[in-house]
Amino acid sequence: MNNIPTIPLVNFIDNLVEWLRVHASFIFNPIRDFINFTVELFIKIFSIFPPLLFIVIIAFLAYYLTKKIKGITIFSILSLLLIWNLGYWDDMIITLSIVVTSALIAIIIGVPLGIWTSKSQRVEKVIMPLLDFMQTMPAFVYLIPAVSFFGIGMAPGVISSVIFAMPPAVRMTNLGIKEVPNDLVEAADSFGSTPRQKLFELELPMAKPSIMAGINQTLMLTLSMVVVASMIGAPGLGNVIYTSVSRNDVGVGFASGIAIVILAVILDRLTQALSKKNNR
């Protein structure tokens, strides 16, 4: 093996990243500014409400989606009160804003891409291996080019979260549309439906359960990236955990970890309840 020349993959990647960083800054800078603006906008929106009012709104939303005072309503009230009591409210709001921004971008890109892959086998053959690559690549690897292109802070964390969390939205949308019964599609064709009418009036409504499942997975994956993104300066609960690990502060790390778990459970149960409500 020593006589075989080494493939210059490392140098190629380094040169490519450096070239893009220098010559494509006109693309990356507006994206960074847009992401920072969006996250800060969500922070301002969520911060408008005092903690008690925010908790009441979440509890009402849980009650409205379930139509009954179930465990999620009570859990939302008690758990959010716990986060407020522990002093992690502001960090939770920042984390929620980053998660919402990342999930929205992943969904806005992922769902149309899933529709496209369901309509074209050529596109599917190209997109599916890319999704496999995105899901199997360690999440830490995404941080390296993200920092090179977008600097330190919230923007590279959001970009990394979008790359890591988008595949379920694409896959589940593609799967949901492909699982629409052929006889219904043929009936729509026989009545002279246009591709647009067939998509919006038949395929997407029939695929809604699968699409909502993909959205739920995307939301959970963005939340799982919170701690990883904190390594490149993303604020919020992830940064609290990362700092506590570096200082060997077990108590703070455990308490802030509980806050992330609480946020994950609430978001998961609310999106599941929303999916069930839309499917009735």
C-alpha cells in the first residue's frame, strides 16, 4: 500500500471549502443574516409572553388538540413551571426558537423535495443516496463546513440541524404519496384532473398522516442537534449543557438536560396530537 499514491481527497476538500468561503460569500452571508434574523424574531415573539401566560397558552393548546384534560396538558403545566423555577426559561426560549427555525426550513425544503422524488424516478435515484449520506454522516462533521461558511453562532447550528433533520421529511412525503391507492389515482385521471389538482386534492390529503409523521421526526431530530450545535457557539440549553460538561458540573448538566427532555416531550406530543386532529 505504501507504493500506491495517496488520493488527494483531503487537499481537494480543503481547497474547495476555502474557494467557496472566499468566492461564494455573497451567497452565505445573506443566508446567515436571514437565519439570525429569523431566530431572533422567534425569540422576540416567544419572549413577548410572560412565563405564566406562555404556560397557559401551551396548556390550552394541548387541551384543544386532545379535547380532554389528558396527561400532556398537566405535564405541560408542571414541567414548564419546573423549567421556570430552575432558571432556564430564557435558555429554553432560545432553544425553542432555534428548533422552530431549523424545523421550518427543513420542512419547507424537505416536503417539496419529497413530492418531486415521488414524481420522478430519476430524481429519486439521485436524492435517496444523498439522504442516506446525510443521515449516516456523524453530526459533528457538519459543523466543520458550517463554521467555515457561516462563522460562529446560531446560523451554522441551524444549517447543521437542517441537514441532519431534513431526510425524514423527504422520505415520508415520498412514501406517503407513493402509497396513495392506484385506483384513486386512475379515477382522478379518468375525470380529467390536472397534475396540480391530483396533487393538492388527492395525493397530499391522502399522504397527510405520513407527511405529519415525517414532520414530527424532523422536529425531534432538530432538537437532538441542540447540544451538538452548542459546540460552535449556538446559545440556549445546549450551551448550558456543554459548559457544564466542560466544568464537570453534574447538577447543572442534569437539570438543563431535563429541560431539553421536557421540551422534546411537549413538542412531540403536540405534533402527534395535531396530526391526529387533522386526520379525523
